[in-house]
Amino acid sequence: MTLLAIDVGNTRLKWAIYSQAQPGAKLLASGAEFLENIESLAEGAWAAIPAQDAPSKMIGCIVAGDALRQRVQEQIFERWDLNPQWVLSSPQEAGLVNGYDFPMRLGADRWVAMIGAWHRMMATHSAAPKPMVVVMVGTAVTVEAIGVQLAPDGTSQGKFLGGFILPGHGIMLKALESGTAGLHVPTGDVKEFPTNTSDALTSGGTYAIAGAVRRMRHHVQNRCGQDPVLYMTGGAGWKMHPWLGLEDVELVDNLIFDGLLEVAKFRGISD
């Protein structure tokens, strides 16, 4: 049984086909499309998928509204006879408890990425689970805190404690361009002591994000009494990672797909 996993963000739709609806499944195909090109999927990238790799199940998460979800589903129905399952934030799923004031209002991408991060941490720290800071760097930046608590059956489970939302680099720079006379979106470099406007803007945005990550790390240390595991993911994570000034941050290619596979297993999609 093959699985189509879809992550629809603010800018792009990312997709992957796995050999099973299980964590660690073999990746058979993957790709990405900008949202304005979604209507080309069925006759484009998906048309090239061999018949033996065609998915029989689908799971996904989406941050946009019903109109965009409908566009995606139309492409799925045009290419494959699948019943889409969309993951929404909930009070609890796949080993993680949602501490948001209104759990259903938490972004599905944030929720799924945290589930992926929790199981990644447990794979190496199951004997002594650790709190985490999970950073996603994309159009927006999120910095999440996850603690550890005992479940009713005596096992460990994660507890989402709260998180920051920041504008990503592009949004920061466009805001400065539109609100400040004489500034234009730069192509500068990150410098410790910028001496031109382009470098100053690029460095300012980069170190603002780094500061938020370091602050959340400090909060989790104080709250949980130990150093957290730090994960960074997202399309622009590789750009941000070198400038954090923290040696213990693990860059993960796509925690959202990891989380979708964990939810698929939890829900028994392959059964």
C-alpha cells in the first residue's frame, strides 16, 4: 500500500509518495509546486508516476482555507481515486498533547511538525525523554516548545507548551520596504557588523529569528529544568541554521512529512 503525503504551505505545495503508511517508509517520488501552479499537478508531475507506485491512500495538512483545499482535491481526484484525509489540530494525537488555549486553532502544519519531532526525539531518547524546541523557517517562522509528561498508562507523552510566530525573512524585508523611505528589498549578506544597508537588513532579520530561538530555548530550560533537544526544519531552514550560534541544533529535511507518517500509523491508515 502506497501513501501520498501532502503539505500545503503559504507559498508551495510539497508532496511525497511513500511505499507504506508507516514511519521510515521508502520514498518513491516527491516534488513541489508553487500554489499558483497547483492545477498542473495531475497532468504534470503526477502523470509521470508509474502505475506500480500510484498511491492508494492519502494524508495531508494545509494552512490555507477551503478554496485551496478544494483545488488540491480536484487534482487528486483527476489523477487517482483517493479519499483525502486532512490532519487538523486536535487536543491529542500520536503521542502529543495540545496545550493551545483553543487546540483546533493551532496551525495544522505546526501540529504535524511537532508530532514528527516528538517521535524523532523518542527514537534516540526513549529511556529518558527530553523537552524540545522545534523551529520551522518558511514564509513565516514558528518556534515551538514541547515538554514531557506522563500519560495515564505511565508512558511518556509530549506536551505542547506554546510557541512564537515571527515573519520570515521575505515578509520582514517587504514590510521595511513598504514602510520605510529609501529602503529596498536587499540581496545582502549576514554580517556581525554590517556596514551597508543591504547587509544591515539581511543581518537584522536573521539575528531577530536567531534571538527568538535562543529565547525559547532559555524558557524551556527554565520550565523543564534541562536542556531541550533543538530541531530546525522548513524550506529556508538551511539558510538560517548556520547563524543560530547554537551547536546542538539538528537540521531536519522535513518534519511535516515525518509527522504525517506518524499520524498515518496512529490512525491505522494502512489497515
